[in-house]
Amino acid sequence: MSQIPVSVPAQEIMGSGHVACPGCGAAMAMRNALKVLGPKTVVVIPACCWSVIDGPTPHSVVGVPVIHTAFETAAITATGVRAGLRARGEEDVNVMAWAGDGGTFDIGFQSLSGAAERNEDIIYVCYDNEAYMNTGIQRSSATPWGAWTTTTPVNNPKSRPKKNIVDALAAHHIPYIATASVAYPEDLVKKFERAKSIRGMRFIHILSPCPPGWKSVPEQSIRISRLAVKSRVFPLFEVLDGWKYRLTQDPEPVPVNEYLRLQGRFRHLTPEAIDQIQQDVDSRWNQLQQRIASSF
Amino acid sequence: MGHVLIDQEGKPVFAASTGRMEWNHTGSWRYMRPRYENKLPPCTQGCPTHEKIPQYFAQVKRGDYRGAWEIILEDNPLPGVCGRVCYHPCEDVCNRGEFDERIAINALERFVADQNLDRRYPASFRQPSNGVNIAIVGSGPAGLSAAYQLARRGTAVTIFEAAAEPGGMLRLGIPEYRLPRHILDKEIHDIQSLGVEIRTGQRLGTDITLEDLQNRFDAVILALGAYRGRAVDLPGRHLKGVRSALDFLRELNTHQPVDLPERVTVIGGGNTAIDAARSARRLGADVTILYRRSRTEMPAVREEIEAALEEGIDLKECCTPVEVLGDESVRGLRWIKTRLGEPDDSGRRRPIPIPGSEAVLETGAVLLAIGELPELESLPALGTTGSRIAVNDHYQTNLEGVYACGDVADGPVGTVVDAIATGKATALAVLHSLLDQKPAANQPPVVTYDQINLDYFRHQSRPALPHLDVRDAVQSFTEVNQTLSPDTAEQEAVRCFSCGTCIECDLCLIYCPDVAITRGSNGVPYVINYDFCKGCGVCVEECPREAMTFEEELSCTN
Amino acid sequence: MHELAPALKPYFNEETTEDILVIEGTHAASHAARLARVQAISAYPITPQTSIVELLSEMCATGDLDAQFIKVESEHSALACLVGAASAGARCFTATSSQGLLLMHEIIHWVAAARLPIVMVNVNRALAPPWSIWADQTDSLAQRDTGWIQFYGESNQEILDTILMAYRLAEQVMLPVMVNMDAFFLSHTAEPVALPKQELVDRFLPPYQPEFRLDVNHPRAFGGLAKPDVYMEFRYHMQQAMEEALQLWPVIAEEYKYHLGRWHGTAIESYRCEDAETILVTAGTITGTTRLVVDQYRENGVPLGLVKIRMFRPFPVEALRQALAQAQRVGVIDRNLSFGQGGIFYSELKSALYNGDHRPLLNGYVAGLGGRDVTPDVLAEIVEHLIHSETGQDLVWIGVKA
Ligand SMILES: Cc1cc2nc3c(=O)[nH]c(=O)nc-3n(C[C@H](O)[C@H](O)[C@H](O)COP(=O)(O)OP(=O)(O)OC[C@H]3O[C@@H](n4cnc5c(N)ncnc54)[C@H](O)[C@@H]3O)c2cc1C
Ligand SMILES: Cc1ncc(C[n+]2csc(CCOP(=O)(O)OP(=O)(O)O)c2C)c(N)n1
Ligand code: SF4
Ligand code: SF4
Ligand code: SF4
Ligand SMILES: [Mg+2]
């Protein structure tokens, strides 16, 4: 096949009419996730853009039961939903927590860690747009080094690297962790299929382009996401049982600047800063390679 | 227990949803609008007849060879011929060439034709009579193409052909090892099946007059070709054994006895030269080609030159003849080396003899293949540009109701496909003038390489085209090149980017964050629901092949 | 069943009682949760709540209780977990105290507004700093405006019975209920407690069948963004539910008495108030001591009465107006404090009486903060102060050392 074929399940759970910004990666991600998980799914949404995207009461675009919950409680509310369903004898329902990076890396990290340590039977998805977008683009611990946000202005951009959430989750020895990209829908779908087939705590980290927050043009959302993977800023891999690493996509690499230059949030970066980012990306890639090598 | 959380109107008294979001027409946010619009692939643009290449590839992929054939037939009634002898300018501009290797378009065209050798045009192919009656003179590709396009549109067509059989250079010039005659016959028969009458042995100027035709027909199309060898000023040219390469080929192709000496020299670098050389080779001669420029400048089809070399023909590049040696008959040829100077009018670099580099070549025959010109002496009323009939943009000559196309007319000459293209254009121009039938609307823009979303493609090489082993090839006039296998043809069609032409890969549908694209019905692949499309443009941007258009919302009507 | 002391016999109805145990208040709460057949429990340990969850863990482990116990990493998660479980349709229980309750605060609001009938036991414990583990009601009273129904208990038996009734009430009006007991004075004081027969409890408290839940066959979103055009109605309906709870509570108490043979009063309990000129108002364990003091004064001919507030939210305004209709002087004893204002029960009562027909002299006494003992002597001091007051005083500190 010359054109790389992309196919995703035909079923359409999420609907139209939601209020995500044009080109929103979080909307694309939800759509594909639900295509896999299907109608027997409950979605738990903490405070984040998706609490708005879903639509105002009494409407909801998601198409399966949704519980909106407090910002820091995605993992634990999902845990409770699982317990409640079990109490009612409904074992065959997927429970998916769907949180932003703020709700995952920061304020929700405690309850996420708790749920991971207890190996709760939930699928936890972090759609990571690398800042608090709902409240107007403030930095989160998922914001990458050097990026502009409204709380890390260009004359004082973020000076600490992005938290490595996958490493943090791997340290909990949960059965399944994956990174996924909206630009690789088939890969994303496969990961949700795998997650669906496993019991216990599953964590899927989706890089989710945000045109207003990244100062990018909406039509390039997929392009940028793909470049994140190709530049190895956001490699696509899986971690089984917290230690078995497996790369799922390995496209021809491109320099990080290919990825950075399409986003206004990096526009202020000097060539030296871009070099710095390239070095960081390279060393993290090497680390990942080592882990993959020592995995099987 | 009654309802606790539902009020009298049946509404929940806390935040619980009762419906979805379809009421929210986010289409109102849109200021840019996507729509499906195929663009012009460069190959289609590059093909003089504008064959819809990715479209018929789509049918090849599906195994619908008849469908593929019918798509080609829109523009070209001679795919079996073109698939064998066309110099395929489409491939030169193929976007895939910049990525890895250009698509074997020509081989696929032949494949499609060959898959349909037993098929006839569908009944629907011929439209009801339009009451127009046209005479065409000459049954080469230009005349056949014009006749075909006219007849399909319900026109009565009569072709007057001087030769005993129709086909022009396809029959008289091009040798059988390149174009088996049953292919040509089949495609001519197909054209005749539309009611085209071909009267052979009818020479304009001898058997019929132009005035007569002008009186009897609504219009006359002259497609006389060019078959008189260009004169040369070469000492010794009158010696026995010096002759036109085209005459040699014509004799061969009309199965007249030809006898050749052991050593033959061909002068020229075009198709006639190569064909004469390869034919002579097949007749057992030792052949040398003399060409005054370098090999890259040779006008012959590249693959033909390569085949000639493989077949053991000696090519002397940058050599020009000085004198034919001999008493009565040719014994040898004195030639001189050239170097290339500044470009001349034709844009090619002018060959300049290098003094002192002369040498002599032993040869028993010299075949001149330095170009052919039309014979217009019998048609003095026609305006010319010197050697060819002058025509305007609508292929009209200076005489009322008389058109000209193909090699006889001024314009792109010397190739089969240009003849087919000008024949088609002339037919449409005639109908336009007689019936006010509008030619097709504006062409959409051409897809450039940088508009192809390369992320969706993997490198893959062009297939090797099957052909006879050279040792066998030179033994006879059996066709050298062979047709692709269906598997290879399919793979190659799949390899095509399908520039500007939707292949229903679903990417637009998959990526739309607003679930605004659905599959259509009745041949419409996709439908955009503008009630919800926010105009993000992701679909347009991600379409690997520019089959969608993104434009300002205000500038379009729904 | 143990042989009952004759004096206890009317209280511990033999027909309805499975067993009588001498247990601490915390364990009374655990047994109540078990008897209510809760399906999901989530909790995080904090003194003096710990023994509630320890016993429940035990019960779940032995199978005495068929519930899922999610041992979370914080109180915040404990309650958030139950948001999920209750939304999925499970009957839920949790317990906490003091700091834990405050950590839950965001979710406490959430539960009520999500209309989830969770029952939580809070052991009233003082707030830090400085660290203190002893009785004080400021923790639960700080949750006053969350939309939870609140009860305060005087005895371990009352705690058990109130929890069972709380589930009935919660599931009937779809609001959560917090049942409060004083740290140590109740939580860690062993008293005889009658455990009612399970089948009688089941008759009183049928399984939880919510009208709305996370149901894949009827997908709905709960708690989504509400614009100003709809938000206020949701709050209006919560208030309606509170008012309904006030009406329903006496009915449920009657039913409880009918099925299980015990009665602790309605939203309030009046003790020897019939002809009382002076009335003390209490909540929690101070009530028990106050009963003794009332009896003593009565013996001396002083017409002293007691009103015990069981239900703090919804606040039983009418019941209190009626109970105090004849009183000349009313003193409210608060083991809690709203800084800058005073005792919280006091200010609640004061505002309750303002629009009524009868406004007695009203004093607010703050006593026993941080677990300081409120002894009969301390109470006598309050009575003396009240009897001799000429005008009402908003904040009278009792027992503050110089
Ligand atoms: C040997 C050779 C090899 C070639 N190889 C290739 C190739 O590989 N690829 C390629 O693209 N092109 C090739 N060409 C060129 C190509 O064949 C011509 O450009 C093309 O055939 C021109 O078509 P036409 O219809 O204009 O004229 P022709 O094909 O020349 O047809 C003209 C017809 O008109 C008839 N005619 C002429 N005068 C009269 C008259 N007065 N009355 C009645 N009938 C008349 C002729 O008999 C002839 O049948 C080759 C040409 C030659 C000679
Ligand atoms: C306890 C609490 N603190 C703060 C907020 C305000 N708040 C709502 S969403 C949000 C940011 C969410 O960021 P993230 O999780 O990355 O999701 P995003 O909006 O980027 O999709 C914040 C800070 C809140 N709702 N609750
Ligand atoms: S890739 Fe296909 S469509 Fe594009 S120019 Fe080549 S043959 Fe034509
Ligand atoms: S991806 Fe969807 S929303 Fe975006 S422009 Fe295309 S159809 Fe419209
Ligand atoms: S993305 Fe694929 S399906 Fe959509 S228009 Fe382009 S070629 Fe067609
Ligand atoms: Mg975010």
C-alpha cells in the first residue's frame, strides 16, 4: 500500500454540535476513543475544557453516560463509578476517566496515583494540551520547557521541563500505559482496543493540539501532532506492567524545530533554546530506546 | 415513591442531560468553508489529451477494467496504440517522480487497453444524431481521433484516406514489433462501430477535391500528416542505397520485399531513425545511427533509444555526415565529430563540427531520417506557415469550414498523442462552431508536489516493465514490450498519489473533530454537514491529495 | 440476647432487637452502615473516626457486609469516590472527622448539588492548629451551607437509629445526610446499643432504586455546565427538598418507631419544657449532662427545661418557635464558634425567632471547645447566668481561664 491506510471503527458515539474550538484535538481524541469503547461506557470528566465541550445542561454531546466531577477527582470518581456499577452487577461497562493535563499532572495527580497504586479497574485518559486551557492558557506541569503561557510570559517562559507522567505512572506498575496521538488514529484506536481488553488500571496519554493555546492554526492540528511524533517530542509507545516498553510508531525523524515553528507559543525561542530542546528530546529518546532494549 | 428529581413538566430538577447537542448549529462559527473539489493532476494536465489518469487508476484498483477503459475513451480512442508508442509526457510531470519514481502511466494505459481487447464500446456510447455531416481527410491518429469524438456526439463522419488501409503512420511508419497490427485494427474497428465510414484509396487532390468536400459536407478536417522526407544537401546523396528511412519503413510495413546490405547507417535521432535502425537490425543488418547532437537531445522516445542500444545498434552521438562515398552504390560515409554550441531556434544546442575529427564508416546503405514534412502542393489555396497548414486557436484554416490538425497543421507535431489531442480539439471546435456546443468549463488548478501530504505515503519503486529477451527480440518483428500482470498493474495504480482526485481514503471523515462529515450515497462519496462544520480546515489540510478546497465563507453560496 | 436491666427494658424493645452490644459510638455507626446494607464505602482514617472504618473493613472482609470498601488516599477522594458510586446507583457510606471533613469540603457541596443520598458520619473534633483530637462541632457546622441534612446525636443508640433513618430520608428527598457525634464523649464511650433485626431494618429501608443513575441504556450527563438561565432553579429545588425533609422527618421517625420500636424525638426533643420559664438549648453530648442539671433544678422547683436540637439542617424553625413559645429566657450552649459572631446554634436560633411571635430573652454560651468538659457545675453556672440576665447577650464565654 502506497498510502498508509487509516481505518477506525465506524460506530459514531460522540455527536456533533459540541463547543470545542475549531481544530480541537481533545474532540478528535474523544471521538476515536468512544468509537472503540462503544456505548457500554461511562465517561468521567473533571473540570477541563471538556466540561464545556460536552455542552450546557441539559445537553450532552458524548452519547454515553457522563459524570462531570471536581477538577482533582477524575481517577477517584471513576473508581467510584466502577464500584457502583459492580454493586449493581454491571461488570461489562468501560469506565473511562477523561481529564486534561492539569487534572492529571497537577491537581488530580494524588487521586490518580491512589487509583493507580490500587490498580483500579478504569481507563484513565489524559488529553494533554500542555496547559490549563479552560481557564485561559496558564502553565501546568505538562507545559514544555520554553513554552509561552499566560503565566509564563515570553520574557520568562517555562523554565522547567515537562513532567514525565508516563514514568510516574510506570512507577505504579500498572498493567497498561500508552501514549497516543490524534494524528495516528489507527494507532490510537489499537491502544484503546488493547486497553479495553485488559482489566485494572490503564493509562493513555494523548497529546492534544489546542489551536488557541498553542497559537497555531486550526487546520494544522493534525500536522502539528504528527510532527510531535516525528520529531520524537512525543514518541508513541506502550508500557506493560510498568517496565515492558514497546515503540508502536517509528516514523522518519525530523528536527524538533519542524514541530516548534508551527506554534506561536514557541515563537520567541532562540536558536540556542531550540538546540537545547533538541538535546533534551534526543536524550529522552535514547533513554526510551534503552528501556525498550531491556524490556523483552 | 413519586418522582423526586423530576418536576411537573418532566424536567430533571438537577443538572442531568435530556438530550444531545444537535440543536447547536456550530456551522455559524465558520468563516472558512471546506468542500470536496477534485483538482487537476499534473499527469492529466501533461497528457495532451488530458486522460483522467487517477480516475481510471481507481477502476484498475477495483479490477473494473472496463470502467477504466471507458474513462480513457472519454479522451482517447487509441489507448492500445498510445499505451505502446506514446512518449508519455504525463510521466515527465508525475508528482510521484519527486518522491521516488514516476508512475508507469503508459504501461497502465496499455494494460487497460489490453484487458479490453475483446470488448466493444457500450451501447450508450453513441449519442443520437446531431444532423451534422463532416468529412475528414487522412486516417492517422489525428483523423481517427477527430472522427471518433464527432461520431460519439452523433455526427455523421466520412474519412477519405489515400492509402489502402487506415491508420496513417501508425500503420505505415511504426513497425509491428512496437505496435502489432491487430491492436491498431481493433481500435480502428471500434471507431468504425460508431458509424464512421472510412473510404480508402481516396487521395485528396487526385481522387477528390477540397471544393467538392466543402460543398458536400458541413465542414472538412484535414489530417494529412507529414510523410515526405526532408531534403538534405549531402554530397553523394544520389548514390544507390541512399534513401528515406520512412520509405524503407513504409515498404516494410506494407509487406513489400526489401533488400538490405550487411551494413546500414541511419542518419537522425527521431522515432523514424530508431525504428528504421531496429527494423534493419531485425532484417539481419549491422546498424549504426549517426546523430549530430548528444543522446539526451534525441527526439525519439527514450525507451526506444535504450532498446536500440540493447539490441546492439551502434549509436554515434555528436557525429554528422559529411559525404556519402561510393561510385554507383554506397560504400561508405565520411562523418565528422561535433560539439554543442549555443541553443538554436528549436531550443536545442546547435551542433558545430570539430575540424580535423573526420572519419570514414563502411556502409552499404544510408537511411535518412531527418524529419518529415507535409505535402501541400495539391492544396494551393490553403494558407501555410511555410511547411504546414496555418490554423487559428480553433483549428480553422483560412478556408471557410476547413480545419486542420495533426502533423499537417501548425502546432504541436510529430507525436501520436498530440495528433489525437489536436484531432479531439478540432472535433470539439467544429461542433462548437456548427452547434454552439460549449467546450468544457475552466480547468481546476493543477496539484503541485508540495500540496501532496507526503506523510501518508511510503516509498515504493516503479515496477520493471516486462519485455522480450533482447536475443529473441532481434530475431523477429514480434512485439517486444509486454503487458503488466494484473497484480503489478494494481500495485502501480495504488502507488499513484491520485493527485487532486479523491480516492475515498476516509481521512477527512476520520479527522473531523465535529463529526461533520458522513459518507454520501448515489456516487457522492462524502457529505459535509454545514450545520456543524466549524471550518477548522483539518479535513482540507490532511487530505493527502488536495481533493478538497478551503475558501472564505462569504465567497460561496450554499 | 443479654438479660436486660429492668430500667432499660422499654428502651430496648425485645421484639425488634437482634442483639444488645455494649459498644462505642463509632461501632454503633459501623453496625448502622451494615444494617443499612450499604454497597460502597470509601474512607480515610482520622482519629477518632478510625474505629468506624476498621470495623467496617472487618465486616467486609468476613462477608458480614457485602460492600465494596475503597481504601483511598485522602478524605477528598473518599467522598469523590462515593460521588461516582452513588451516581452509578449504589448506597454509599463514609465517615470522617475534623480535618478530613474540611478536606472534603468541595465534594461535600458537590454531593448535595448532584442530589446524591450519601450518608456520612462525622465525629465532631476540634480543628487545628493546634492539633486537637477532642470534641468540638465547628468542623461540621462549617459545612452548614453545603446542602447536607445534618443531625447531632446524644447517645450511641441514637447514632445507630439516626443513620438508619438518615438513609430513608436521604433517598426520599435526594439530599445527603451527615450524622454527627462528639469525639470521645460519644465516639469512644461504650454504651449498650440494641442492634435491630435485619429483616425489620430491611422493611423500613428498602434497597436504593434511584430515578437517575449512570445507565448505559439511558445515557445522560450529570453535572454539566449550567448557564444562568437554569442554575438558579436547581438551587431552588434543593431548598424545596430541604423543606420537604423537614416535613418528612417526623413521619420517618414515626415509621421507625413503628417498625423498630424506638423514638428519639423529631427534629428536636423537648425535655421538661411544658411549664419551663427558662430553657437551655443544646446539641450533641452536652445534652445528656444538661438533662441531669434540668432534673436537679426541677427538684429545687425551678421551672427549667431543655430543648435538644437533633436536626440542624434543615433548621427546624417552626418546631423551635413552638417549643420556646412559653419561655421567658433561653440559653443556647454551643460547643462551636463562628469567629466574629459567636455560637452557631445560637445565631441560627436567634434568626429563627426573629420573625416569630414570641421573642424571649436569648443568651449565647460558648463552652467546651476543644473537648473541655462541660460538667454539671459548668451548666449550673450557665443556668445561674441565664436566670439573672436582664437583657440578651450574644456571646458569653464559659470557663475561659484568665
Ligand atoms: C517511423 C515513425 C515512428 C514514429 N514513432 C512514434 C512514436 O513512437 N510515438 C509518437 O508519439 N509518434 C511517433 N511518430 C510520429 C507519429 O506517427 C505522427 O506524429 C502521427 O502519426 C501524426 O498523425 P497524423 O494523423 O497527423 O498523420 P499521419 O499519421 O501521418 O496520418 C496521415 C494520413 O493521411 C493520409 N493522407 C495524406 N495525404 C492525403 C491525401 N492527400 N488524401 C488522402 N489521404 C491522405 C495518409 O495516408 C495518412 O494515412 C512516428 C512517426 C514515424 C514516421
Ligand atoms: C479545584 C479547582 N481549582 C481550579 C479550577 C479552575 N479550573 C477549571 S479547569 C482548569 C484548568 C484545566 O486544565 P487541564 O486539566 O489541563 O484541562 P484543559 O482545560 O486544558 O482542557 C482550572 C484551573 C477548578 N475548577 N477547580
Ligand atoms: S502520482 Fe498519479 S495522479 Fe499524480 S501525477 Fe503521477 S500519475 Fe498523475
Ligand atoms: S474537519 Fe470537519 S469541522 Fe473541520 S473544516 Fe472539515 S468538515 Fe469542517
Ligand atoms: S482525505 Fe481522502 S477521502 Fe477525503 S477528500 Fe481527500 S482523498 Fe478523499
Ligand atoms: Mg490542559
